[in-house]
Amino acid sequence: RNLITAGRIGSKAAGSCTITLICLFTIYCAAQPALAQKHRYAPEVEQRIDIAGRMSKEGNFDEARRVLLEALRLDGNCCECLNSLGITYFKEGRLKEAEGNFRRALNIDPLYLEALCNLGDVLRDKGDYKDAARHYGDSVRLQPDYAPAYNGLSMLYYRLKQYDKAYDEAQKAVKFRPDYALGYFYLGMIETARKHVPEA
């Protein structure tokens, strides 16, 4: 009888523990930011984002911005539009405008991974290395396999002439994204700086 009672108690305890673990796991999953999910917008906004993206890749930044501003008039909370605007300015070296748009995007969605990392790039290029490192760190904490954040960190350390750290971060970038051409380019730069010219 004691064994049966003990078994029942043990079963109840195990069941309770299992339920608790399931509940905790469910809460954990629900609490994770949906960083990998693309923001969803109305079709006419999505269409303009795609068009502007092609224009930006072609270097037609003025037209890309015109289209993105049209999209923002349709949806003032389009953080992807703001991030894309920031990218056009960043590519032109207009860091103040780029920073403003990335920050506006993050005001709408503080967990917008790409804008968070892009802001790190701007701050790095402004020479604000401490704040840039914080943004890159936030990015990889939110998504540990986010290669652009490691690449950004590698360039940060490269500029600080901390080449071993730069190399380690660039290695992480290509580990998580084996087809990352920019990551390999940075690795070559870093290896050259480390005087490992034959490996560059």
C-alpha cells in the first residue's frame, strides 16, 4: 500500500513537473521576439518596398527614396520603409539621415533586428564604437546566428586595430552564413592586417 501510495505521489509529482516545464517552455517561446519574421504590410506598400529595394541596389537612391516616401504616406508605421530609407542614406555616406531613419524604425519596433544592426553600422562609422558594440551585442542576443552583426563587430575591431578579435567575429559571420561574400572579403582584409598576406 505504501509503495502504491508512493508511486501515486511520484506520478503526480512527475506529472506536475512535466506540466510546469511545458508551461515554462510555452511562456519562453511566446516571449521570444519574432525577429526572423518579415513585417507584413498592405500589398501596395509591399510593392513599393520591393521596387525601392531594386532601385537602391542599382544605386538610384533618389528614386528609391521617392518610392519609399510614397509607401510611408500609405502606412506611417512602416518600419521597413524607414530602415530602407536609412540604407539609401548610409550608402551615400549621409550618416545623420541614416541614423535618424534607423532610430525611427526602432521606435516603431524596438526588436527590428536589421535596423538595430544597421544603426550599429552607422555608429561605428561615426566613431562611436562603444554604442555601436552595444547595438551589435543586442543584435546577436536577439538572434545568435545573425551574421551581419558579427561582420559589423569585425569591422569595429578592425578599425580599433584589434585584429585577432576582428578575425574571430568575421569567422563567426561566415560560419553562420557560409555564402556571405562580404564576410570573406573582410576576412581577407583582416588577415592582411595581421601580416598573414599569403592567406589573404
